[in-house]
Amino acid sequence: MSKTLIRGAKVLGGEVQDVLIDGETIVQVGSGLSDEGAEVVEADGKVLLPGLVDLHTHLREPGREDSETVLTGTRAAASGGYTAVFAMANTFPVADTAGVVEQVYRLGKESGYCDVQPIGAVTVGLEGKKLAELGAMHDSAAGVKVFSDDGKCVDDAVIMRRALEYVKAFGGVVAQHAQEPRLTEGAQMNEGVVSAELGLGGWPAVAEESIIARDVLLAEHVGSRVHICHLSTAGSVEIVRWAKSRGIDVTAEVTPHHLLLTDELVRSYNPVYKVNPPLRTEKDVLALREALADGTIDIVATDHAPHPHEDKDCEWAAAAMGMVGLETALSVVQQTMVETGLLDWAGVAERMSAKPAAIGRLEGHGRPIAVGEPANLTLLDAAYRGQVDPAGFASRSRNTPYEGRELPGRVTHTFLRGRATVVDGKLA
Amino acid sequence: MMRHLISAADLTRDDAVLILDTAEEMARVADRPIKKLPTLRGRTVVNLFFEDSTRTRISFEAAEKRLSADVINFTAKGSSVSKGESLKDTAQTLEAMGVDAVVIRHGASGAPYRLATSDWIDATVINAGDGTHQHPTQALLDAFTMRRRLVGRDAGLGQDLEGKRITLVGDVLHSRVARSNVDLLHTLGAEVTLVAPPTLLPIGVENWPAEVSYDIDSVLAKSDAVMMLRVQRERMNAAFFPTEREYSRRYGLDGERMAKMPEHAIVMHPGPMVRGMEITAEVADSDRCTVVEQVANGVSVRMAVLYLLLGGNESAAAQ
């Protein structure tokens, strides 16, 4: 088996150490380790993190291979420092059967760039009416543990209750896209001062908050855990904080774009800023950062949502919702959380690797950087500064809100079970 | 002057007064036996209408023809747009034919802004109404009408609407006319009051340069002009108000309410009116109601906008 020595890395941003990988495993951590028989990666004080884990990725395959495939999506993930992604179920056909989740799982295995853990739909066809065969998806080769109708809300309270209860039998979790559908008919952007001026249909914060409030109470009532996707408002933070203080088993994620961008950007009517849930206000952004820092929000998840150029090169109302995020997530977190002093790198590792793996019950990822652990690692040049250039993305889509924006940090190496998927910032 | 007209909020006070003064010159042309100027001879203007709006299109068309422009009318129905062609492709196709200006009406808020700021086309873009966002020429013709009636045809030249008290009543939430009027009237120094049931006011209206009231009767006596906005009957199906009759009783303008207005005050409406809903026939047909004047003024104002945006630099009436 091949050996790799990562020399002089700041492990979790702390002490400078060498890390020796043999085969798929970390075999030594220390200083002045011998490089005999090993390929050497000179880290020069770069930050070494556990391989990132994304609990919320849209890989689009099967069905929308014009925007992303499992292969291009996992290449984008590796470029961004990820070693595992959870693939959302809103494909065509919907991942609501054992057959579809096994297909996605197999494509992930074949890609070789990162592990792909399929998410199963909660309801048949994401229609919110009839439970999908959750047990069959769990028992399949894909071993599904996270279920979500993401893109749509499980809005029927009874269906949601049953799903929360049912997945307890096999340690599953329901990840809710919190959006009260009636309150968001025709919604185009955050409802507030900016939408009033722009004449775009409002997506009120209460449409998210009311569903989260209901679902944490349901989770408490039936004794289940529940995960909240892409939490976006200050009010949602308050509800989750209250729920956790009551001992309710709730976890929550925030996207990088909700940590950085606000609805003021919509004044450009450029659909690259159109996303669901929508960009909110400065007050929300600050509340989300604070909540991620204090643990009210558990993790960062990208909601990487690729769309073909024509779906964004049009008028706002006609445009698709969503942004790509895998290749910029760590940079945005560095800017909004690390460089603001809200989190250290150990905190980032917790929120972008350990916790997402724990919520999704994914083994072999999110582990400490220690002897005997699988060598899933990300090396970050945190001193790097550069403008985002979508032309360099590994993703098949280019719908990034950060084009031309200066962001810090660049992933130079990613290791998946000891094998380099990214070397010197380029896909291996 | 700017190159495009997208939002009333983009106009400075001096821009707006120049447009209104130019419109007065254009109005004199309409009084001549031959109502035509050679100003835009050889220039091509396309009226690109993705939404049905016969009155606005005809008004622009009349303005363009009086300035001797070559006019192309494009309506989305029955065109390649209904077969899935995008706004970008439609605009580029028209520009390839050598269009100097695009007058666009679109159901999506921001579509004209997108057309003007993307690299899709080079032509001048004039917003003829986009979604629930803006309808700047409507606001200009309304301001023109107010200035004539409240300041005077000749006395108004060079003047704005400083201190005039203007009340807008009705469906502010879904109204591009309301948004444009609030922006322009504020720029021109008027004091604006919005009256509507709370359901028909947008969240965020508190940041607009306007007062808000839920009670029409309390503001009528303090209004120099009352503009009634159209209220679609279907709105009651989405619970914006309980019934048509209740809306009329609480927010409609009838003869009794009109009598509370000052002697000189006018009643305006952007049309089309829903008689019996927001306005009674008695008010609509009274001398104080300027609906028909607004239509005539619309042609003069649109002539002025086309003339100024397409590079008119001599006095219009001198030609």
C-alpha cells in the first residue's frame, strides 16, 4: 500500500504536525516523522481538516444531467474539500424507491471522487400525500438513513408525524424543508422592505418559522429526532434555541449563502441571487452566524443546486431557484465565521464534518485526525485570496452568486481514504 | 437625460420637470391640424407587449407615429414566445432587425431592468409596465395631469408639485401604478397618502415616502387629488377582502365622499375603471374626474419621453 506524508500542517488550525497515511488509514501523527517510502505533501503551515461532509447536495442525476451528474457533482465536492455528500431525492424520477437510491449509490461508488450517500424521499413523488417505502430504502444497498422531500415541504401534519415516528425503527431522520406552501404561493424573494419596492412576490419568514415550530413540537410529542434544512431567519433560530433548551432532539443546518448574502442583492433582478429559501436581511445573517457559533445551528450544508445557464439567463420570475455551493462553501465559512472570530478551525471541522456525519449516521467520515482513523482529509491554504471564477468550477453548472467576488482560502489537497482526489488545487 | 426609462425612482426632479415641460410642447402639436413631427423619422421603435394592454400600447403607438417613427408591434400571443422562446432571444431577434428603442410591457417584475442592464441588446428600453413593480410613463402622465389642473397649464411650466396633497386609494399591493406614483410624486415634492385595507398594502410599505391610512373618510378633506386604483374582483377569492360590497362601502368613492373633498380637488383613475367597485358612475362621469384627460395626456407624455430618450436636442415645437 502507498504511503503519504503530509508535512508541517496546522492540524485543525492548531499545532504544526506531520501526518502519515498508510493505505486508507492515518498511522502516525507527530513532528519530525520519517518520509521513508512515502510521497511527501509539503503543507507549509496550511490548515488540515477532516474531509468535509455535506448533508445537502443536489447531484441532479438521474434526470437533469444537463445541470449536474453524480460524477461532475462529486468532482465539484472534492474540489471544495468534501469527502462525502448526501444526495437529495428530488431527481427525475424521484429517489422514492430502493431502485433509484441504489442507482445513485452505485454511481457514487463508480465516481471515486467522494462518497455519495443517497437521501430518500419522505413521500411518493415528493407529493406529500403517501409515505414512500422508507424501510425498503433503508434496507437497500444504499442504506438510507436521511429522508427528505427537500424542494417541497412535508406540509401535512399527519404525514410529517407518521414519518418522524416510522423512521425511528431504523435510526432514520427526517430533514424538513420548512416552507408553509399557502403562505408562499407565488413567492419570489424575502418579504420585506426590498420586495415591497421591487414588486416581487414575498416569501415571509413566518412561512418557515411556523413549520419549524410545528415540527419541533411533533418531534417532542412522538420522541423522534428532526433535522431542519437551510434555516434562514432570525425567528427560526429563536425557535430552535427554545426547542433545544427543552431537550427536543432537533438539529439544524445553514447554507453558506445565508451566512453572507442579503436580499439587497435582489435589486439587480439578477436571478443568480434567486434561491429557496430566499436571501434574507442583514439582521437574519447576523443571527445565523451567531447561532452557528453557539451551536444552536449544528452544521453548514451547501444546498448545492446546479442549474443550466438558460435557467438563469432570463427574467427573475422565469428563473430557477438555487445556487451551486460545493466549491465555495469553505471559503464563505472562512470569511463569515473564522475571520470574524466567531469560530476557530476546530469549530469549523465540527460543523462541516463531524456533526453532519453524525446527523446522517455516516460511518468513516467526520472522524478525528488521529492514529487509526480513516484518512479522509482536507488541506486548506487559508492565506490565499482570490476572485471566484466560475469558469474554473468542476461542477457542470456555473450559477454562483460569488462570481468576481474576492473570497479567502483555497483547498489544495483532498484525500479520500488515503487517496488524493485533489492535488495542488487540481482534481487528481 | 438617461438612456432608458425603467423606474420612476430613477428620475431626478429636474428630469421629471423637463419631461412634463416637453410634454406641454407636445400637447400643442396635438392642437394643430396636422398632428405630426418629423423628429424620429427613420428611427424604429418596437412595442414589445408580453401582456395584453390595448390602451397602453395604443397610447405609445400614437406617440411614436406622431413623432414619425417606424413602429413595430409585437404581442406575445400567437408569437414564438408562446412556443417557449425566451425574452432574451425575442429581444435579440428584434434588435437584429435594427430597432432603436424597445417599449416593453411584461408580467414579470424587473424584466425591463434585466433587458436594459444585461448584455442582451443595445437599444433604449422604455418600461411600459412590469409586473407589480413600475409603470413610469403612467406616473408621469398622472403628474402632468395634476400639474395642469392644480398649478395651471402655463403657470406650471418649470414647476413641480411642491406641497400638493395626493391620496392613492385601493390595491397598492399589486399596483405598479402606485409604486411609480409614490416615487415620482415624492421627487416632485408632493405629500402622498396611501389608503387601503391592510391586506392590500405590502409588508415594508412603512419605508416608502408616504403616509398610510386605513380610513378614506379621514383624508378626503385634506386631498388636492384622489387617485382611485383598480381593484380586481378576483382578489376577494384570495381573502384580501370579504366581499365586493364591503370593499365598496369602506374604500369606494361615491358622490357623498366626493363632496368631502375640497372644491378644487380632482379625482383620478389610471383605468380601466371597475364602476360600482372602487368608483361609482356618478363620480366617474363628473367634471372633477380626469380619466379622459389622463388618456390624452398619456400620448403627450410618451411623445416627450421618446423624444428626450432618443436624443432630441432641439425644441420640439420648433420643428
